[in-house]
Amino acid sequence: MTYNTLSIEKLDSVSWCKLNRPEVRNAFNAEMIAELTHFARNLDADVRTVVLLGEGPVFCAGGDLRWMQQSLEMDREQNRQDARRLAEMYFALDRLRVPLIGSIHGAAFGGGAGLVCVCDYAIAQSGTKFSFSEVRLGIVPACISPFVLRKIGPGYARSLFLTAERFEVQRAYEIGLVHRIAESPEEAQNLVKEKIQQVLECGPEAIRHTKNLMFELLFASGDEEQLNRAADLLASVRVSEEGQDGLRAFLEKRKPRWHRE
């Protein structure tokens, strides 16, 4: 597929996905939503990690004004279908089988802050501003709320959702929205490379199983289900080819087959 709103570059086993609408601060429109969903659902089998970033001075300003304006002409069912496509984009990115590393700069507002929440690891440059800005526009953060609540918890989500306040990168770090603060673009790039290398030293199937396990345990109905799921998964992985090689490599003091320099 040819992308018009994204710039995709694959280097070895890393896919770099850049939001590429700098003229509107990388705001979402229907085309970008469709392209991000397609990208997430059709990731090459040999990709080990994805880096999400934005072109220009801002990571993502949220919804494009023209796109949001179109909702005024839609009936309820058309609006529901449009919102469903937005929600599906977040779910597709959230459920990537590989780690999603976010490199955030400038600003992440509304749906852009939602993108930060689906990143497994988020690095933000100093000076970046954030806001869950939906209520200021008279709408609600419905599509991003599952991911925000899991990322920063209900206490912080309630205070930030209900005021739409802008906050600095230091607060984003303190509440767990981002994991590291970079003082410069160069430092951000180095931190991304460091995180990529850490991922490449881990078993790809083990990462996939671990991501699935976290999602399943979040929605497990009780202790017994969680215990059974954890025991079943670990037993299966231990006897898998990757699990066997990983343990033997550790005992034999060598690098496993999946290790990349």
C-alpha cells in the first residue's frame, strides 16, 4: 500500500512510522486513521519493533479541524461508524505483536496524547506539551479512554479529562504517560536506539506472548483464570524452540539465535 499521510521506513528489523502531515501539525483525518490502521494490521513478519514519531515541529495535535467539521453533517449512525474507525486504529496499534516505541516532541493533544498511551515505551523531548483536550471542544475522549485509563490510572485521567488542561513533560513523566525525557533531539534519538537494542536482545516470540499475556490478565475474570493462563503460557513457551534456545544459551554463556547487534 502507498501511504499519503505516513512516511514508513524499514531498516533491518525496525519499522519507522512517521506521521507526515506537518502542515496541520500531524492532525488526524480519515485517511491517516485508515493508513495507521492498515500499517498496524499488516506489519511485515520480520519486524521486531516499531518506532512512532512525527514530522515537523509537533508530534500530533489530535483531530484535524476539517475532519471533525464533517461530523456536523453526519447523522448518528455515520458518526458512529466514523468513531468506530478511530477506535479500531487505537486498538490495532495497542495490540501490535511487537513493542511500539514513541518518540514524542512539540505537542501531543487529544488523540495525539492517545497515541502516546498505546506506546509500550514513550520518550518525550523537553518542552513537549500534552493535553486531553476533548471536553474543551464539547466532545469526549471516548476512543482513547481505555488506553489512557490503563496507562495513567483513573485518578490522573479524571483530573486531566475533566479540565482539558495543558501540562508539561515533567508532569507527563511523573504520572507515567512517558517513560523518559530527552533534553535534545539527539538525546531522544540515542534513547530510541538504546531501547531498540534492548528489544533486539530479547526473544521475539517471548515478547509477543508477554504482550498478549498482559492484555489477557487485564481482562481476566478472576484469580483462577489468571493462574491457569500464566501456568499454561509459561509451560508452552518453555518447550518452544525459542524458549529452549534461550535457556540453553544462558546456561552455555552464549547469545541466543535471535540476538541482534
